[in-house]
Amino acid sequence: SKYSREISRSRRRRSWIWNQFFVIEEYAGPEPVLIGRLHTDMDRGDGRTKYVLRGEGAGSVFVIDEKTGNIHVTKPLDREEKDEYRLIATATDSQTERALEPSSQFIIRVQDINDNPPVFEEGPYSATVPEMANIGTSIIQVTASDADDPTYGNSARLVYTLVQGQPHFSVDAQTGILRTAVPDLDREVQDQYLVVLLAKDMGGHLGGLSGTTTVTVRLTDVNDNPPHFVQSSWLFSVSELALPGAEVGRISATDADLGDNAKLEYTILDGESGDTFNITGRGRDGVMSVCSQLDYESRSSYSFSMEVLNPIVDPRFLRRGPFKDRASIRVAVLDADEPPRFSRTRYRMDVSENCPPACTVGRVSAVDPDTGLTNNIRFSIDPQSDPEALFRITPDTGLITTVTELDREHEQWHNITIIATQREYSSGEHVRLMPQFARLCTQYNVTLKTVICHATPQRVSKVAYNPSQVSRVVVAVETLDLNDNAPELDRQYTTAMCDSASKGQVVQVLRAIDRDEGGNDSTVHFNIPPDSNIALNFSIRESHTASLVLASPLQTLSRFASSSLTLYVPLVLRDGVSGLTSTGTVTVSVCPCLRGGTVCLPQHSSLPSPGLSTAALLAILACVATLLAVSALSLSLRRQKRDALSPLEEDDVRENIITYDDEGGGEADTAAFDITALQSAPHNAPGRHSSRSSLSRSRSGAGPAESNHPGVADFLRLRLAQVTFDPSQPPYDSVQVYGLEGTGSRAGSLSSLDSEGGKDAEKEVWGSGLEDWGPQFQKLPAFNIP
């Protein structure tokens, strides 16, 4: 056992002898390349030792000589594809196949060579940098990769250099960071650069492999350029008739920057423009417009300065100068044929009411702005503003007068529109002009106005006229008040009082109104005409208010009077200031009251109550009539429904009766109607039992026509009525004939129900016979019916 353990320990000792195995990648030759040899000290050199190789690439990539243990590689290897191979070697006795040594694992490493160039996997690159950036501003970092072994030699040691891009850019040789190399990269000169970078392995030494990439560098804008006007002076012209907001012209300025850095603000500097013009920016242009009305005759031109500037300024570039520019502007106002111009934009005048025509209201005036003349203006009133034609205007002078008396209480304000039109002159007519118009004679020819200048420069003849040159102005005329209205009662007074009222009792408080301006503030006096009989019973009491009071007691009325007593109290109202008077009436109803009471007693009358009018009575009667009609209709429908349910109306019974169509030769004719049809109705026919019982009751009591239940006679009468009034029913003549035969006869009918041929059947149905029913069913003498 001890020997065995020692043997075991000795066999664990490695007896293999070999060198470190390496193979250079990409190495190839005409024959397999020897890379090493396996040997064990158990090999005694007698040729019995056999070497076996197993593992990765054994037999294909690597082969072994079984006798010598030499290992050869059969093809070129790529370290970047696989950098080591793990193999298992075994030494056995070729005769006994017994292992001489335990199997042992060893590694064959592929030795790297510089066979892979650097690669920029993320290229080409694109980057931005602000223009005018400082030297050394970082732009972008580029990175290349090398598949060679970085731990062996310098095959993967990279160095970055610039191939293209000097002198504007530089690159860090170790990190690959691209930076600016000059401080004056100007976007306005060149906004984009293409930089070529190179990465070389072997530390940049000779024999190294390299790879390249490109970086597109774009310069972003900064506000490093001030704005400039396209030209230093601008000249514009505008008509004097241009309305506020009308465009005068456009001013242009340039700025080499972009976006917000190129925004422009235009400003009109203090000068002759005042508030006449305004300018607003629109893109790169400044649009100048009119702010207020122009007048060639007052001012024919304006001169001022305009400034343009950047609202956003970069302080770094202020050293380059102010970021603004100035230009001079001149605006010429063109003369135009203007309509007359009123002296005011709106007139306010007044006139007293009741002033007799033609009462002067006021005067309007206008001037021709082109000539300064006032005597060539014609005035008129717009008819639409004065539809009642209350005013008139003198065409030459503009004097406004009234046509009729005005009433302030009817309408206080009148707004009329005055039209001013330049007067038209015929050819050859001469008009004396103002001296300052003489200089305009030649100007009229220039401005295409048809004016003929004569030898005398102060006389001119106009042969053309533009009727569209008119002006309008509103004249507000106030009608002034006169105290021309007497006070009036504010309403119609109707009151009631008891016949037992005592002296001095207030009957009605009175109020007056005065339609004059401030008239309600004046004192109004009330009185009853002394010559009026009613003055004996009533009087006026005036303090803060006026009241109608009872002056003497009235005669007591009968408690059974048919109506109350109505008194009409006349009043005279007088204005305490103007003395104008008016009259009014207070209606007083005197009614009987209980002694000491204040409420009138109800009035007795034989007439219908006044509270119920004729219209109300008619409405009540109409409702009652409608209810009666509805009730009658309902009863009629119920009776028709009950008749429709009668058993005698079944189809089979009706057909048996209908066949009774011909009475033939009279009572002796027994073949005209078969009574057995009535005697033997089908057992399953509805209403058979009802027919028998109905006829039996008729036999024992009243006749068939007087029975309380429907019988044959009732059925026949019903059918007769249906044929008579219902056009949709077929004409059953036998039913009609049968219903009419019994009229006025004691027998009630001429039928052959009592004929000999039908007695047996008759007894079966009716009992002993029809002769027992009374005289109306006795047999009549036979006679022929035509």
C-alpha cells in the first residue's frame, strides 16, 4: 500500500518536456510550419511512444508527428479572429495503448503583427462652433479604433494629425480633440470648413498603418456686424389727400448677421416730421406711413432723419463701433384737387322754439383749400338728414334758417348734414380771384386742372368741374325752450267717496305736470270755477300739495239705490310764473255707505251679475253642449257594439233570413220561405239558444217587437236601418219588404209563418201554435200583393 502511494505520487509529477508554443499570425509558407515539439522523459527512444493531440484545431489547424511529437500549423492564423488555442496532449505505448503520462492541456498563442489600420467607426463627423471664437475652443473629439493587440508592441498605439484644415484648426495628437487655431473665423466670409483627420498606429512611426475621417465644421452666427442703410438719403412723395395709415414708402437696410442678430428697428429722429409720419419694421424693410392729415397749402415738404439699429447687441464686439446707422429722409407733399374744407369739424347751434320763419339758426363757412377762395363754394342740406324740411340754407353764404316754427317739447335736437360743393363755372365766365391765387395759374396747367389764364393774372376761367369734390359736416341744432305750455293734470282722476263723508274730508290729492323745461319746478295753482254748481260742495286746499276736499256734506243716498251718484268736478290749473292756464276734471263717484263707514255698500240689481259677462255665459253653454254631444255619441257607440254582439247577427242565420226574398202568391204560398231554417239552426251556430229563448219569452209575454231581448223583428229592423243608411251594405230587398209590411196592421206582418205546410215545424219551435200569441199573429185573409 505504501509502495502504491509512492508510485501514485511519482506519476503525478509532470514528465512532459516542451518549449513555450507561439505562432505568428498571418504567417504562411509552402510547407506546414513547425511551431514546437512535445516530449516526455518516459520516451526511451525505442519507437514505442506515440503522441496524440486533441482539442481546438487539432488535426485541421495543428497536426502532430506521432513518433517525434513535432507540432506543425497548416494554415495562416488571424489573431483578431482567435488569439489562442487550447490543446490536450497524450503520450501512449503504441503496442499496449497504455498511457505513459496523464493527458495534459497546453496553449498555443497567436502572436500579433500590425496588420489592422485605425478605423473611425462614427465618421464622418459634423460639428458647429461660434464664429469669432477664441483660439483653442473645443469643437469635437474624434476617436479611432485599432483591432491589433494593444498589449503587444505599438501596433494599436494611435497618433492623430491634421491632413486638411490648417491653419484654422488643430487636433490633439493623443485625444483627437479638434480645436480652433485662429481667433477670427468669420461666418460672413466663410461659414463652413471641411477638416480631414488622420489616425496612425505604431505611435506615428514609419511603417505604421493609418486611417482618415472628415469633420464638417459649420460656423454659427453672432452679432458682430452693425446694420447699414442701403443708401444714405431717401426721397418720397405723397398726395395731400392720403388718409392716415397710407403707405408713403419703404426704407431698406442690411445686416450680414442672421436670425435675431439681424433684427432691425427703425426710428424717426426728432425733426420736421413731428407726428405726421410713422415707421414700422416689416422684415428687413421699414415701412413709412402717414399718421395725420397732410395739407399741401400749409406744408409742401418734410425733412428728417431715420435711424436703424440692432435691438440685441453682443458686448464683445462693441469695440467695432455703434450697431446702428442713420439716413436722411425727405417727403414731398403733392398738391391735389381737394374738396371744400369747413371751418369746423362739427357745428352746434341753437334756436328758440316758436320762432316764426325764417328764424336765423346760424352760419357755416368753408374754403377751397386749393385756392383759398370762399366765394366759389355752394352749400346745401342733405335731404335725408332733414326729411321734414324744417331748415333752409342760403347756397352762397351758408346761412341756416327755419322753415317752420319748432317745438322743443316735440323734438329738442335736430342733426342736419350740410354739403359744401365747389361751384362750377362755364367756359368764358370770369371770377375775381384772391391775389394769392394768381401764382397758381401756371401750376394748374401742370397738375392737369383745366384753367385758362388770361392777361389779368387775377381773373381766371374754369371750364372743368369735378362733382365728387364735396364735403359734409354735421350741424346739431338745439331748440331752446320757451314757457309756452300750461300745467296739466298728470293723469285722469277718478275717485269714490261715501255719501256720509264729513266736511273737510280729502277726496283726492292732485298733481300737475308742465312739459316746459324746468316747468315742474314752478308753482301751479288749482281752483274750481266759482260759477260752477259743484263749487258749493268741493273746494281746493293748497299747502305742500293740492287736494280736493269736501266743502259741505252731501245728501244721503238710499241704501237700495240701483246705482251711485257721479259728480264731475271742473278744475283750472294756472302756472304761477307764466300765468298760462288749462282745465281738467275729477270724476267723483258718491256711493251709499254704512253710518260712519268708508266702504260702499254692494249695489242691488235685477240684471245678471256684472262679474259674469255675456262672453262667459256663452262659454259655459258651449261647454255644456259639448259634454252632451260627447255623452250621446258614447251611448250610440255602446248601443251599436251591443247590437253587433247579438246572436241573430251570425252569418248562417242572416243568410237564412236573406233567402226570404219572395212571398210568392200570398198566405197560401208555403214554398216561398222554409221555416225549418229558423227552426233547425246548426247546433254549433252561435246564438241558437238565444233565438229560441227570445221567441219563447215573446210568446209568454209581449210580442216579438216588444220583447226586452233582441228577437227576429229587432234583427229585421236593424238590417233595414243598415241597408237604408249604410251604402256599403248589399240591398237585401226581402228584409225591407218584411219590415214595411207590418206597418199599421194589428197583425204586424203578412208573412206565411202560419201556413199549413209549416205548422208541425212551427209547433216544434214556438209551442202550440201562433194562434195562441194574440190577434196580431192570426191568419189574415189571403190577398195578392202587386
